[in-house]
Amino acid sequence: MKLPEVFPKVRNVLISELFCDTDKIPSPEVFDYQKRFKRWNNLESLTDRSLSPFFTKQIVLYSNLSNLKRLDVTGDKPYDGENDITVLKLLRDHIQNLPSLEEFVLISTAVRLEDVEVFHSKSPNLKKLTLKMSVDNHRWRNQRHVNITTQASKLENLDLSINIAGMYNDNTDNLDELVFKWVSYINQKYKNLQNIALKTYAQRSYNLYLSTRMEEVVTSLLMESKPLRYLDMNLCPLSDQMIKAMEKNKVQLKGLSLYLNDTSRNEHMVDTIQKSQLIDNVTVLGIKIHEILVGRLEEITYLKSRILQLPASFQKVVDLTIDRLPKGGATTLFINILPNLPVLEKLLVWLDKFGADETDALASQYEIKEYSLKDVEVGFCPGDRTDTVVFNDVFQVFFQSCPLLEDVRICGGMRPVANDDTELTLCFKNHSELKRVDISLLSCKAYLLNGYEVGLNTYPSMFRTHRFHLIIDKPDVDLKLH
């Protein structure tokens, strides 16, 4: 409570506690928050990741935020309408006190178009806007038409995600109408966007796309987005019309995310992209598969008809994200994809059900090839039992094939094939550039570094069965084990 008095000249504040017992926080009637927080008049960045942004409310109310450039706030609780509206009302009422705001992030709050219009009218210098919303049927009906008086000409980065509360009871028509209103607003409001991310998540993922009219409004948006450099969108497939609109504008794409599924429209999208010069200079590539779809995809019919075609079209990619590869996909990754991306430096991949069913293919076909990778993150989605022998063999060869490695992260969880098959081993030798190794595996009960136990997970769980052996010959590596 006395932080403003102890650190009156602080410029950056991060509130990160995961749980906050609001019952123990003194009420404004018994504690003078204004007296304390008015001392903070030099703040430039405020991030609140707590479940209850109580202190952010006091800061917004009482601190001088004329120099604040970045505001990142998480709503009180996901899907909690009353609390979320309280946060919105506070920000709407006081956004004029943040004239220098350049980046605004709002998470887990259902924002209305009229709210966004207020934010822009009071924050003319906004360059980056991120809205990750949870909405329900009530808020769908409350989306009123907004009169746009001025364009937000300085906004360059837009990231909009709409998650439907109660996803198994959602109405696809309502979702379609809601997203259509948002994209129409974006089309009119922003003319200088360099980075566009538009995503929705709901039960409609079974149907994969919104209505065909979404393609029309997105095409119109892309026709007006001449400065566009990065596109991440799952509302509809990239159509011939969208590609032509960007080519006509001479868009120079540097980054692209492709959402793959098993529909004919999606297959046509892959074929269309491959023929376009639009992707010639793409250096950042995302390949994303919705988790609902992963279980119904087969490697032969799906991966080989789409993913295997992509490396030849993206030869300049230095940053690759794959989220997530279906069961059996590790074979495709290590044998067919990575060897065909010659300048790749950064890889993030999530493997679904990395298990014993693909051991023979990996063991027999994987050959040593030197990569230029510097940053690698591998995640394992818990599923089928994992053959730890294959894990040890494959990743041992893979990491030793990356002599330029600087950062390595391994996370997720695995289950052993047998009770006595619990020893995981990774060796990092002759990695002179290695700076950081971060391992967080739910299945690990103990970590050993160069033969000595250095970490023991005391949290009880029947799934904590593995012992992880690390061999690192570079003493100054920043090592984190969770």
C-alpha cells in the first residue's frame, strides 16, 4: 500500500499476482488511496495481470498519468459481466487523462464498438490496440451502430480476439453478425494498419468458417490496407479476391499466419497462396490448427496434402510457429519441414500426442543435418503415452544439429509408455552461443544437471513420473527448471 511513498519516481509498474483476496484490501473509507497514489506522476507503463485489478483502478483514479504510454489490463474475471463493465466504465471515464497513450491492451472484457470510439477520441496517439474479449448473447444484442467521425490514422497494430462464453451453446448467426460489425468498423476506422490479427473462437470451429459474406468485408479491408506487413486471420480462408486485393495494393507481406483445416475451401487457399508473389518475402510464418480439429486429422490425407507443400513457397522464413501438429506430426516436422527451410532461426512448435506410434519412422528416417536455428521452443500436449527412448534419440540428434542455439524452452507434459521408462535426457555440448535453457514439464518429478540432482518437484501428482537429465558443458547458461 505504501509503494508510491517508497518509490515515488517509478516509471514502470507490473502487478502480476495470480490471486487477490479483495476481502483483505482496505476500503477507500478507511484508507486514503488518493493521498498515496497521487505521488506517482511519472508512470510510463502499467501492466496488471491480477484477477482483480483493484490497484489499477486506484492508479487510474488518483495518479498523474499524463506520461503513460502503455496500459495493459486484465478484466476482473473472465465472463463476469458486472465487474468487467465496471472496469470499462472506469477506463471510459478517465481515458482523457492518458493523452500520451500509445499502446492499449484489454483482456477478458467484452468491449463494445462505442467504447473503442471513446478510447480513440480521447487517445489520439494510440499506435497499438489489443482487445481479447469474452462475450455472450446479451452483449451481442447490445452492439449499437457507431458513427465514425474521424479515422484513427496513427494506429498501426490491431489484434482483435473474440471468445464466445459458453462455447457449446453459442449461436453461429449471432457470432457472424457480431464479427461482421467489428470488421466493418475496422475497415472504416483504420487506414494505416501494418499488422492485423483478427480471430474468433467458439463452437463454430466445428464449421470452421463464418459466412461467405465475411470474405467480402475482409476483402474490402485488405483493399484499403496498403501499409500491411503482417496478417493473422481465421475468420475465413484467404480467397483469390483477397490475394488480388493485396497484390493490387503492392502489399509487401513480411509475416503471415495460415489456419489450416480439412475443408475444400482451405485446400484451395493453400493452392492460391503458393501461386502468388505476395509471399515471396515472408520471413515470419505461422501454421495453426485448431485443437478441436487435431483429433480428426490424419497425417496422410491432411499433412501431406497441405503442410508439405509450404516449405518450397516460404524459403525466406526465419521465424516459424506451428500450433499444433496432430498425432504423428513430429515425423513430418523433422523429416519433411525443417530440412527444407534453409534460413530458419526461430522455431516454436506444439506437438499433439507425441507418442510411440511414430517411433519407427523417426528412428529410421531422421538424419543429421545442421540447422541455423538460434531459438527453439517445443511444447508437448499431454495425450498418448510417450516413448521416452524416441524422445531422447530424436531431440538429442536435433539439438546437436543446432550449433548456433542461444535459447531453448521445453514445456507441456508427457506420459511414459511403461513404469520403468521414465528417464529423459538432453545433451547440450559444443553450443558456444547457448544463453538460456528453460524446461517446464508437468510430468517431471526431478531434474539432474551433469549427474547431480538440482531440482525436485514436490507438488504431488500421479503424473509426475519422469526424471530429466541435462548435460550442459557451458557453465554460464541461465537455467530454469519448473
